[in-house]
Amino acid sequence: MSTVPEYFGSQVFDDRVMRSVLSADVYASLRRTIDEGTELDIRVANAVAQAMKDWAAARGATHFTHWFQPLTGITAEKHDSFISPAPDGSVIMEFSGKELIKGEPDASSFPSGGLRATFEARGYTAWDPTSYAFIKDRTLCIPTAFCSYGGQALDKKTPLLRSMEALNRQALRILRLFGNDTVKRVVSSVGPEQEYFLITREMYDQRPDLRFTGRTLFGARPPKGQELDDHYFGAIKPGVAAFMADLNDELWKLGILAKTEHNEVAPAQHELAPIYTTTNVATDHNQLTMEVMQKVAARHGLVCLLHEKPFAGVNGSGKHNNWSIATDSGQNLLSPGETPYENAQFLLFLCAVIKAVDDYQDLLRISVATAGNDHRLGANEAPPAVISMFLGDELNAVLEAIETDSPYEGARKTQMKLGVDVLPKFNRDTTDRNRTSPFAFTGNKFEFRMLGSSNSIACANIMLNSAVAESLRIYADRLEAASDFETALHEMIRKTIRDHKRIIFNGNGYDDAWIREATEQRGLLNYRTTADCMPHLLDRKNADMLIGLGVFTEEELRSRRDIMLENYCKSVEIEAVTMIDMARTQIAPAIESYASDVAASASAKKAAVPSLSCRYESGLVTALSEHTEAIAEKTLVLEDALQKVHTAPDIVAEATLVRDLLLPAMEQLRRPCDEAELITAKDYWPFPTYGDLLFGVK
């Protein structure tokens, strides 16, 4: 049996493979393209394509695909075989550099937000050589960008790569000012923690709401949930352990650095965390991870739920985006370092992040906005919708000392000036983690905790990279023009602290008093829903920044606003239609059937013993009948709300009606259904209950 080091990455055309199968010249040229962004020579592309095909065919691959990430939030692929006809009637296996570099999938049915008309079907995929090709299901998958015939980005990879380049460009300007002329590239890196639920396939198939929407639209709370905190980090059940072992094998073969696995807080909830890697690769890997999770779960008779809030009353699932920036020489720019001079550089990059998060709170909230995540944010397991930053006691003390030009009490008592006598060395991790903070510093990285479990991490990292790049651009412009670098640096850091300290909060983010303080006293934004925040994507300050850095064009931004709002509306509307169907055709008939049988039983008892009052049966039938009446009434209310939503004149108005009419009507219908479940005999209830679902995996 092979060991993990022997089979890790066995399905990936990675650097080890390229070194072994490519000539030295071809390999060197390809590495320059990957590392420095130089143009790819077609002769090199042909050589790489031939080697890639031979390697894939030797491992059983018969097809290739340009694997891309359209604006649906999932991945897409169109498979073509390697075969070409030979003159003698046989076939040969071919794959050219042209096929490697560019594909032409039909773009007509992918979301475009008006970037092109439906009849303009042509789209292009372009090879991203910075993310390794891999084999999946006997198909060579080539990570690619996806654009329209006119060159507009129709995917999430293209703006992510643009944002990484913007961050690289501005960070290099700052490093040059600190005298670092050897660094060639600065990259952001990410380690996304992935939470998920596992339930049995048999029960999943009996729940139309889970099958159509990914979450339960009805369900009374079970007698036991997460109250005892006994599931968190608890012993892993055999069925779950078998799934996790199989999942690890599949991910490791794909070169995905799956590292940590454990039970999460809610029953049936679990987490997987990888080792950090470059943001672009981490995004590809996380998309693959979600797909592989679902495939492996199916092999074990399970279903992996990635919805942010599949069950009411217990914790939902998030995706913690651990983000940092580093040089190509391996220096983490968010690490305080070993010398005071490194501390000064660290503080400038730290201030760039503080400024970015405060200036672009709305973009960070927009980047995690979905109908599913709206149910999770602000609940007792997730950060609030208000963006704030946690830095910890020591960094807070450092920043306060700089702002006031007073001695830093945490180290030697000396006047701080970021000149000759720069900031004294200080340590990391001197304070507890703050799980209630949306954006927390954790030693040498920031943990952005607002992402939903089904989100592509591309969106959050596009906005984060871009906002920090803009801060660095402003800093570089000012410092390059300064006559006294050290004085200008000191004043700039002080000004950032003074201007943006409102975003720093180390307390309990779940406290209602904090929300009032944040919004009423500090002036922070509180966009509770997707309908609230998404229109602000086109605010002038946001558009100017993203367009100015070359991350989006204005038409690409407008398309994304419309696509995300449309996705929000359609998701909730599908839920509403599903609720109506389940309430009418399954829940109400089940309650009626039970009520009829209870009434018949009472009649039979009275016939046998006329003196019996049958108070229990009479009260139960009355309660059941009241619930069915309420269900019928609330179903009509929901139908009416749905019709009004469909009359909206535009997508912004539709999203507003979804928020104000449809969601409240759905909650009103759910209430009598859940109450009826608690008094309806289990044999009559048409679906597995929360107790069944959450405790069904052995």
C-alpha cells in the first residue's frame, strides 16, 4: 500500500512532473511565465501540451477540459477527447498547444448580467499556468479563465488574478521604499476552513426542501441540539471517520493540502482545514474540495450539505478565510519580524489593512452576500453583518502609543519615532482569539470569518486584495514624494490610526450594545441582507477604486451586481415555491389525516363508553384543525407575496420585495407547520424530523 508522500499529488501535473517530462529549456521558459508573468511562447505551449497529454493518458485519461469558474458559483467543464482520426481508419491521441492555451465554450447560457446578448454565444477560456492541471474522472482538467467574445470577464478567476497583480504592484512599491530591491513578487495566500453537514442519503431523498434548496424550510427543534456542547471536537463517529479518510485520500491525490478535520459545534456538523497556499490556487482547491466532498459522501450513502444554514436553531456553516501576504523569498509581510526595522515595515502593511477594511466595509460585506449567508450572519455562531477588526491587546497598545507619541509600556520605555529609534520588538499571539470578530488578526495573518460555507472564496479575496492594494497605492504615492521618508512614514502611520481606529473593536461582536455603538457612535455600516448591501457595489468610491486598479471594468461591476441580486431573488423564490408545494401537498394532508384518525378514534371510544369526555382527543383535533387553517391562510399570503415580487420593475426593486414581503411571508407559513409537527404522530409526518436528520449518521 502506498504511503501518503508517495501518492500525494499523483493526479496533478505539478512542478515535479514538469521537471521530469519537459526539456530544460521548455521548463525554464514555462517557469518564467508562471513566476514572472512573461508571455507564453507557442512552441513551449506545444511541448507542454504533448507532455501533459502523454502523462494524463498514461493515467487513464481519455478527455481534456478547460475547467473554469463562471458566475454561477460552481465550476464548469466541457469534455473533448484526445482522439483524432488516422488515415487507416484508426485513431491517434493528440493535444496541441493551441488547445491547451485557448478553448471556445458556448457562453450563451452562463450568467452575464447583460455583458452580452443571448444570441452572442461565443466565449473563450484561457489557460492559467499558475494553477496546475489535474486528472479528475479520467479527464485532464486545465484551470482556465473565462471571458466573452468582447473580452469581458465572465468568471471569478480573472478578477481574482487581476486583484493579485494589483496587490503585487503596489506592495513592491512599498518594499522598494524600504530598500528591498531583491523581491520580485508579492502574493497573497489563503487557508480556507470549510464547514459542512453530513446526513444520510435516505433521509435527504425524503426532504423536497433539501433537494431543491439545500436547506430545511420546515422543521421543529429536536429535544436535543447543541446545548451540551458535546459534539464540538468530540469523538468522530465511524461512518463520518470513514468518509473523512476517503475524502483525505481523494484530496491528497489532487495535491490539496487537507490538514485538519474535526466535529464542529452542531450535531452532524464538521470542518476541514487546509494548509495555506497562493490565493489563486487556494480558490481552485476549495472549489475542488466542495465538489469532492459531495462525491465522496455519495459513495458512503451520505449527503454533504454546504448551505450556510441548513437547520434552524443550530449553528450554520461558514468558511474562515485566513489571509496573508508574503514575498517570493518567503517573508510574511504581516509578521512583526525579528528587528525594529521590520516592525516599522510590518506596521505600515498592518495600517494598510486597517485603512482598507474601514474604507471598504461595504465591499467586504458584499463579497460574502448570499441568500443563504443572510440567515447565518449575526446568529450566535457567526460574526454580525457589521464589519470590525480585532487586533488584540498588544497591537492595540502599540497603535495607541504611536498615535499619542507616548512610550510603549509593553516593551522598554522609550519614545517611539519610526526613524532611527524605531518601534521596539514585540511578540505575537499575546491575546486570545476573538471568534465574534468578522476580521481578526491572529499572529501573522487575518481571519475573515464572514464567508458562507458554499461561497467561492474568490469574491472575498478579490475585494480584500483590491482594498489593501488601494491603501498601499496611496501610501506609496505619498512616501515616494516625501523629502524625509522616515518622518513621512511616522506621520502616515499616525494618521491612519487616528482616522481609522473606529473599525478596531476587541469586544464581544454578538452583544447588541456593540451593534448600537458601531452604527450610532462609530458610524459603521450594518447591511443585514444581500438586498441591503449589493446595490452599493456601484457606489462611486467603490467603482473608482476597482476600475482604477484594473480589477473590473464598470460594465463588469454592473453585471455582477445584477447577477448577484438575481441569484438572491431566484434562490428565495425557489424556496417560496417549494414551501407552498410542501405545505399544500404533504404537510396539510398529513395533519388532516392524523386529525381524522384521532376524531374517528374518539367517536369509537364514545360509542363504546358514552360517559367518556374524550377531552384529549377533542383538544388535539381542535389544535390540529387550527394549524391546518393557519397553514392554508399563510400559504395564500405567501402566494400573493410571490406574485407581487414578480411585478417588480427591475432587479433592485425585486430584491427589496423579496426582503420585505417574501421572506416574512415564508416565516409566517413555517411557524404553524413547525408547531403542528410537535403534536402530530411521527408515523403521519411526511418527512424525517430534525432529530432524525441531525443524529442519523452512525
